[in-house]
Amino acid sequence: MTLLPIHLLGSPVLRERAREVPEVTHQVRHLVDDLFHTMRTDGGVGLAANQVGVAERVAVVDTGNDPLILINPVILERSGSQVDEEGCLSIPEVFADVERAQHVLIETTTLDGARTRVEADGFRARAIQHEIDHLDGILFLDRLSPLKRRMLTRKWQKMRAGSVGYTREVVPKGG
């Protein structure tokens, strides 16, 4: 497994709608392994392929029970509402309360290439929605009021002052 560099706010790939995956190949399975490895090493609970520079509809979610692979995911149903703090590995150290559906029913493709449905509530539903947003070129900042978005964008720019490029390497803790 490989630790992949994470694309940061400002990288054009984060604003692209990722391409459908025509079939689950060895390369897609390898990408899934690398996404899980990168996400876990960096302390995240979800990671989309475009966050590592691959504009394909592949993401992973692991909120602590039953890791989930999202390949060509589609949200079929949303219900309820929840507001809670979100962050993003592509916008480190920036957090905000975001409203999301409390419950989702999604359809996704398994590593065997079969379509399956998954229901999720609460934090897991939030993480799934966040990652599917990434695959559509949407960041959690886009779900905020214009004022809050401007404030957090300025904070991000201030934190990044003097930084070059739109990627960062993921380094194992203690490494």
C-alpha cells in the first residue's frame, strides 16, 4: 500500500466531478487500498479519489465500524436533519458546523463489481455525504453561508501564506 499525497483547497481536481468507473479492475482495488491506508494514516474517517488527484468516483469511509467502499455511489434517499462539525483532510485545521441528512440510503458498487444498497445514520451518514460531495466537486465550505465561507477561506489563506503547491505529503505519526 502507498501513502498518497493529499490535494489541498485550491487544487483544480477538487472541483471536478469525478468520472464514473466503468469496471472494477485491479487498479481500482489498489486505489481503494491506498485510499484506506492514506486516510487512516492521516487520521481521517473518509477520503475520495479526487482528494489524491484521481478524478474517479471512488471513495472510502471508516467511522469505526464496518469500513465502506464507495464506487460510483448514488444517494437514493435522504431523511431527517443533523448539524455537526466537519473538517476535511484537504482543508486541514478548518472546521465548521454543516447541516446534512440524518439518514441516507445509497447504492454503490462492491469490489466484486456488484451493485448494492447501504443504509446509514448519524455520523456514518454524514461521512458518506461528505465523500460523495467530493466526488461531485463540492467541498464542505460550499455548504456554509457566504459569510462563514469567506471567513474560513481567509483563515485558510492566512494559514497557507508562503506555502507553495496544492498537495501535502501524508506522514505516519512519529515519522
